Amino acid sequence: MEENGWILDYLPGGRSSDVRKEPLVQMVGSQFFTLLEATLKPEATVSIGQKVYIGKEQRNEVSRIKGKLSYSELTQNAKENLEAIMKPAIIEHEQEFVNFLNKAGPISMRVHQLELLPGVGKKHLEALLGEREKKAFENFDDVKKRIPSIADPALMFAHRIMGELEGKEKHYLFIKPFSMRTF
């Protein structure tokens, strides 16, 4: 379950199709990248890109989580803001992504998990595997230093997660595929 979320869009009057007009936000969870819609408390003020607490304890801005959203249910504004927010969200959990680089394994005889990352082909795969065999990666800067052709690991992960959120990927490495079940 998500504890925090990044605000992607703020709809002060809610959706035009909603019977009950209340302020809404669309957000992405900061840990599992779950797309969510929530109502705000009447006195709350929020801004795009703000990180808010959405866990079970006392919330300051969010009144209630209305539910999960699919990528197609996001507003155009939320979709655009998602790209900008994704990289800081990944950097916030940098160690988890570095651990992925250090521990990822093959999916099949022909495909390795690392090859599913944008820009990682056979040559990058060999370089990543060779370098991590010598010594585990410590952080994104270490990856960039040891494999200069990978200019921005955070952006590489951001593109992959965006593809998973959009439903474009066959394999899901970082998010759970969208379903209407509760989160």
C-alpha cells in the first residue's frame, strides 16, 4: 500500500461527469507507482509535483482515496506531469533501483531482465553484468562512471516505468498491472 503520493493534477471542481462536485487530485504513489484519484479536505491547498501523505494515519491534505486509475483515465495534464515527476520519484528510491541492477536475472534463455530497460541491448547487458560481477553498483553515479554509455540511469528507469503504466510492456518489472481490485 502506498504511504505517499505525488500530485499529478488538481481538479478543483472534480470531473465534469461527476454528480458530486468535490476537489480531486490525480497522483502517482511514491513507492509502487500506483495511479490514484483522491478527494481533498476543504481547507487543503496542494500544488502539482507536491508529495502528500496518503497512508492510514491522519492525513493533512487528502480526505479519501477514491480508487486506482489506469493510465488512460488520467487527465492530459496528469499524463504530462507524470513524466516530469517520475525521475525525482525514482531518485528518491535510488538504492532499490541500484539493487535491481545488481540482482536482476534472466527471464528466459534468450532474454535478461536488464535488456527490458530502454537502451540496454546486448552490449550494455554484457557491460552491466561484467561490472557488477567485479563489484556491486553503489549508486547511479557509480553506474554512470563505470558504464559511461548509460548517461542517466534514473531516466532509463523512468521510461521503463512509464511504458509499464501505459500498458505497453509484456513483462512488468516495477509496477503491478492495472486491475480494478483494491490497492
